[in-house]
Amino acid sequence: MNEIIKLVLPSFLDTLYMVFLSTLFSILLGAPLGITLVLTEKDGLINMPKLNTILGTIINITRSIPFVILIILLFPLSRVIVGTSIGKEAAVVPLSIAAAPFVARVVESALKEIDKGIVEAAISLGASTNQIVFKVLLKEALPGLVLGITLTMVNIIGYSAMAGVIGGGGIGDLAVRYGYQRFRTDILIATVVVLVLLVEITQRSGNYIAKKIDRR
Amino acid sequence: MIQINNLRKSYLVNGTKVEAVKGISFNVEKGQIFGVIGKSGAGKSSLLRCLNLLEIPDEGEILIEGRDITKLNPKELRNIRKEVSMIFQHFNLLKNSTVFKNVAFPLEIAGYKKDEIDSRVLELIDLVGLKDKKDEYPANLSGGQKQRVAIARALANNPKILLCDEATSALDPLTTKQILDLILELNRKLGLTVVLITHEMDVVDRICTHVAVMEKGEIVEIGIKDDVFKNPKSKTLKQFLQSERGSKVIVLEKKKDKAI
Ligand SMILES: Nc1ncnc2c1ncn2[C@@H]1O[C@H](COP(=O)(O)OP(=O)(O)OP(=O)(O)O)[C@@H](O)[C@H]1O
Ligand SMILES: [Mg+2]
């Protein structure tokens, strides 16, 4: 038991590291993209349907590439950005980029939920586009955004295990090295349990927070 | 105060042009409560929403205190919108913000300091009679209370003009009366000029000083309310007055009940 904990704990921490950083960076990349999608759609606040179509197409293409292939394509980029293409730091790059288009869509659909009338009222009160984005759209959509980010995290947990398989470190890496290559079924089971728990806790916390802040 | 010259507004619906406002001209003077009535689809909302450029007119001028607002740059337009406020049929409050925060919103975006905002918001909430509700969220308010919040919010930047788009159409008769009384009080107390659109005769009858009747994108009758109502010319107004007479009887009977 002690041995299992000794093996699983560091891998688990690596997974947490990858998941948190990748979620953070995917939001930083994806959220502005999602906001841009909402603003530039036809009759949006910045009516630029052509740009909207271009962005939408790029997002769709990125999202349709299977994740494993995306990682292989992007690991070289990790070498440029973090100086290595193996380990948990290296995995953050493809994970963030792979999740960013997903975040963009999540943000887009959360913002589109907001009643147009509320935006109109803000316009009628003299709000600028910036003020509408930050003080109306993002604020009103917060519960939906929290749920969307939760979904992103759950996805990234799954992706991170896959990234582990091809040299990314973390729980997935442990599962391959011990569970698969050394036939340690107990470790394999432990990794699955840890992942299931992590997903469960993430989803439950997300649901709880979203419900707590929803005043509609 | 407001001069509207040859205002036109159309929409493109599936490639065909729908003319909602067909070259309308009229003036609204300071302190008037100007009602526009007409049937559904007559173009009332389109007309009203041009007055703060929520809709961009195809043609025509809208002069507010002599300035043509159709020719302003975006920044000037945002500033003029602080002088021409609007309230809506469905209130359009920020659902994840308290009453206080909703009323503070226009002040925050105008860049006031926090203590200035706090005192002004409390003053406004008091003005609309919602002192004890300041920390409630809109979901916990009645329709009338929501509209009071919207009115407080609309008044935050001391507008000269209040536009009301069917502001009482989602409210029951008693609440409608209370909101109209509030608008009347604000008109008298603050000298607020009001332009309201409605398809309820009762609303115009109760508070308007002037009235215009719209039919298919055009104004068919306009003038001092009492004069226009005494001598209706358009088909729309005749019909409206007829159905109004029916409801008047009911109102009178209700009043009698109360007297007893
Ligand atoms: N955003 C829009 N896009 C397309 N057509 C519109 C739009 N807004 C209004 N119209 C059309 O313009 C005409 C006038 O509509 P408007 O909403 O101004 O009428 P209204 O008098 O306010 O009616 P109601 O009493 O039903 O609110 C209608 O034919 C309507 O279908
Ligand atoms: Mg209307």
C-alpha cells in the first residue's frame, strides 16, 4: 500500500500541475477567442461576420484533429517554448492549445445565453463595448462559464492521461510504465481510481460553485 | 427638445425591405409626456428605438436640444445616451446583480467614485420606493418592483428624457397605475420629458399630455391628448376609444366598490 502511495502521489501531483496550468492557459487563449466570436457575429456588437467565419473554421478544424495526433504535432512546439518535449512542463503546451478552441466554444455559448435585452439596456445607458463585455456579458454568464470551465478541466484530465502515455508524465505515464509495461495491475487500478476521483471532485465542485453564484 | 424630421427606418427581412417608419416628423417639448399609440406592428418600437439610436435610422434627423444625434461619433453617442434613458417592457435588469448594483451600473460605467455612487444609488432607490429591497436580486422582486429598479437605473445619470417601450405592458392594472404614477411624479418633480409607446389606451389617457397615433409606419393623428381624444379621426383611434369605453365602465364600477 505504502509503495502504491509512494508511486501514485508524485504522479498525481504532476497531473494536478498539468491540469491546472493547462486549464489556466487554455482559458487565457480560448476566452478572448470566444468573446471575439460573440462580438463579431452578424448583428453583434462588432459586426464582422467574415472574421467570425474564419475564426469559427479554424476552431472547428483544430477541434476535429484527434488529441493524440495534436500532441504529436505540438510537442516540437514545446521544445521551443519550454525547452523540452518530455515531462509535465512539455505537456502543458499541447494540452493548453488543444483545449483552447474548446474553451472558445464554451465561452461563446455561455455568453450567447445572455438575454439580448440586457445588452440593449446597457447600450442605452451609454456602456461601451468593453464595458458590456466585462460588466455585463462575463458577469451575467458567470455560472455558465464556471460550468464550461469545469467541463474543460474534466476534458483536460482525460487528455493529460493521454499526454502522459507519450512522455508527458503524470498519472497516465505511471499507468503505462508500471501498470502496462510491468504488469502491475494494482498500480493500474490505483491510477484509474485516482483519475475517477479527480474528475468526480472537479465536476462536483464546479456544479456547486455554479449553483452558488447563480441568482437568476 | 426633441425634433424628428423625416425619420425613416426599414429592416431587411429575408432580402425584402420592410418599412417600419415611413418618413415621420414631429416635435416633443420639454416637460411633455408624449404618448405614441398604435396597433401591433405599426412601428412604435422602431420609432422609439431610433431616439437613442438603438436602431440606426435609414434617413432623417433626430435633434435633441438642437444636436442631430444621427451625426455623432461613438463617444458622443454614448454621452448623449446618458441624457436619453430608456426603460423596457421586460425590465432588462442584470440578473446576477442586486438592486443596488443594478442602479449603480450606469454610474460605474460613467466613472464616478465609489462614495459618490453609494449615496446617489441610495437616493435613487429611495426615490422609487425600494429602500428595503436594495440587497435583493431581481429574481426575488415582483414585476412592478423590477420596473422601479429599471426606472431608478435609468434616472441615475440625470437624464433629460425618458423613453418607455411598453413599460407597463407586462404588469397588472394596479401595478401599471403605480408605475404610471411614479413616472408622472418624476415628470413633475424632475421636469423629465417622457416619450412612451403603448398599445394600451388607458396608459395614454392617464398620464400623457400629448399623443400621436401610428398606423403602418406613419403618424395619422397628433396633438394635445384631450383635443385628439375628443375628436378622433383615424380608424385606429376610433377603435381604441371604443374598446376603451367598455373598460372605463369596469374601472368606474371598481371605483364604486372601493368607495363602499
Ligand atoms: N429587428 C427587426 N428586424 C426585422 N423586422 C423588424 C424588426 N423590428 C421590427 N420589425 C418589423 O417592423 C415593423 C414594425 O415593428 P415595431 O416593432 O416597430 O412595431 P410596434 O408598433 O412596436 O409593434 P408591437 O406593438 O407589436 O410592439 C413590423 O413589421 C416588424 O415586423
Ligand atoms: Mg413594440
